[in-house]
Amino acid sequence: MLAYEEVKVLDINSEYHGVPTIRLMESAGKAVADIVRKKFDVEGKTVLVICGTGNNGGDGFVAARYLSEHCRVRVVLAKRAEDIGTAIATRNFARIEDELEFVESAANLGNMLCSADVIVDALLGIGISGKLREPHRSIIKKVNRSKKPVVSIDVPSGLGTDLAIRPKITVALHDRKEGQTKENSGQILVRSIGIPEEAERYAGPGSFVYYPIPKEDSHKGDNGRVLVVSGGPYTGAAALTGIAAYRMGADLVQIASPLISYGVIASFSPSLIVHPLSSDILVPEDVPRIAQIAKRAEAIVIGPGLGSDKETLTAVRELIRSIEKPYVIDADGITAVAKDVNCLKNRGGIITPHNTEFKRLAKEKTKKTLESQIKQVSALARRTKFTILRKGRVDILSDGKRVKLNETGNQAMTVGGTGDVLAGLCGGLLSKGVEPFNAARMAAFTSGYAGELAFKKKSYGMMPMDVVEEIPNVLKEYL
């Protein structure tokens, strides 16, 4: 069963995997026409197709074209032809404009309903809510009063609002949609429309439907504030994490760093607000100060570059227990929580292990087959109640219920620091209010795709900062 946003995700991912949306629309319309013919024996009869101005209407135009080969078809547009809102719906309308009977107003709908044997509902698609507006409200009322058999495309028009069409049959495209029942949708017939398996199985650019675009009147800090607890023996990790969070659109990045790395991290960029801690490593005594800094953050990234000193690992666990925020736990942070996963209780976020870290955290060897590894990752996600993003040639992501794979990236991304970039992307998205599973799949795709863009320019000489600098190009392409 698909949520509204996931339908858009699949459309975009299908394009990415080489199946254009117009081909999906063609398949959808044909599937609807085939069902109308099979269920109602429309030879010599009249079918009325009521179309809106979006892609649901476009499906209706295609269905009308196929049905016209077998029966009389009349098309009603809810609004004017100039109001059709998508290019592919416009193209399919143009194919029937001079061939079929159509009207651009529902004013005479009553008479047309009386003469119709079957009605195809292509008025409104998914994702609408609240009180239905005109002209759709009047159209739906008239259709329901007509008592004629209705076939709805994908969902009954108005589903999710205060008024909806009551169809005899709903042709659900690809899968049932959230909220559909026999009571509100009639007989639900699911039909494949050619969405490739990869579009559903793998993370892709479609996940950007979950990216929260800043409002025009937003102010500094409204679009994400991140705290990175990082640095120590490895000074570059914190800077890479922080800058990646900025590149993903976070408004403010603060870094709490041991004294040994404070100056080096601050020198990377004036945009990084760096807070020095009490000693050359993270220690438990630093937790109260970090808690104060964290009050100005919506998400915390912890682990990159911290080192594995015993006091540091203890401090990581204490910090997680003390501060209730969404977390990205990476690198040495994973080493810390692996020693006592109980510190994750009542917390949430994303954990980003590579294979060795995953074995340490899961306390079991990695299975050999991909499907077995997926089960392992899902089980760990259920046990920890965190989204797990297990990095590898094929990344595996799971929140314990849902699973996505990611195969963007290349072999040059084994260079040190790319994991810190991924952690920063995850942190930036969590700080913007994106829920962990969607943040993880968006971050994994972005990191790998930015790596592919960097590879085209730098080949095997690419460095993690090259990946960071390509992140805005990914956003430009897909937002």
C-alpha cells in the first residue's frame, strides 16, 4: 500500500531508471480501458470520461482514446483545456482533441450522465484533503446522484476530503493507495503500469519529494541547526561533516571539539561555529557543556574523528543518554554504542556503520547474500529502533519495517572522509525535520551521486571535499 508521497517518488525514480512518465500514463490509461471493456461489455454503448487537469486527467485521456476503438466516448473537462497543468497530460489531450466528443465545462453534465452507460472517473488524483472546491464538488455530487457504474482511476476522486465519488471499481495503478478500502473504493483492481523494480527497490532522486524547501519568509535557523560532536585525533572529520551539513541546506552548524582539534577545524571555514571542549579528547566532564550547546540544535552528529579512548567512548554513551535529540551515530560513535546499546533507549535517528562496524554493533558476522544482509540490517534496526544505513558497494537502509538499497557511488569513494560527508548529509536532513528513514535514503543517494559527479572531474584522485562541492549540483538537478 503506497502513501501519496511514494507515488511521486516512484514516478521520478522511474524516469531516472529510463521509463518516462508518459509511458507510465499510456500503460495506466490502457489498463483502465481494458477493465472497462472486460467488466461492462461496452461495445455499442456510451462511456463518459470525466477528466481533471492533472495527470489523473491525462490517464483519462489515454483511456478515452483506447475505448473509442470499441464504443462511443464522450469526454468532459472539469476546466478549460488551457488549464491542463502537466506537459504529458497536455500531450495526451492533444491526441484526442480532434477525434472525440468533449466539452470544457460541466454545465451540461446532467444530460451527459443520463445518456452514459459507464463513467470513468479521472477527475482528481491522490493527495488532496480538506473541503472539496468547485467545480469538482458539483461534479462529484452529480456523478453520485446518477447511480451509474463508475470506474475510478487510481483512487476515487475526492478521497481524503469531505466528499468523494463512490465507484463500483477502482483501478489502482501499481499498488493500492493509503486509505483505500472496499467501502470507499468499491472493487479494487491493481494493475501494473511498467514501473521498473529498481524504482521501488533503490533509493533515487524521487526521495527529494521529502526535502523541505525553505519558505520565502523563513529566517536564520528555521531550516536546520546541527551540532557535530567530533574531532580529536582526526581533525578533518569534523569539518567535512559540518560543511556537508551546510551543503545539504542546514542553516547553522556548530561543532563541539576537543582542544587538540579546535583550531584546525575552525580554520576550515568561517561558517563553522566551533566550541572548544575541556581537554584533548572528549571526556565525560564535557557532557554538561555539550548539553548547553545542544539546546540550539535540532539534530546531533556524533562520532567522526573522536578516537576510541575509553573515556571518550564513555562520554559518547553518557551524552546520548543525557540529550534527547535525533542522532546520527557514525565512526567512533558506533564503537561506543556497540559496547552498550542500552544507551540508545528512547532515542532515535540514523546509525551509519560500514561492514566492520556493523558486525561490531550487531554482534554477528555479515551474511553472504544480499537478501540475508537485508534481513540482518532490518533486524538491527528493529532492535535499536534507529534507521540503519549500512555502507557498502550497495548500501542497505532499513528502519525495521521499510528497506531501500542504494548503488550510487564508485570505487574511488573508498578515500577516507566520504563517510564523514554522508554523516553530515544525514545530520543536515534530520535537523530540517526529515524523518530518519527518508533522510537516510536521500543522504545515501546524494552522497553517491555527488561522488559520481566528482569522479568525472577528478577520477581516482578525488578527495572527500570534491564530493562535498558536488552536493549543490545534486540539489540543483533534483529539487
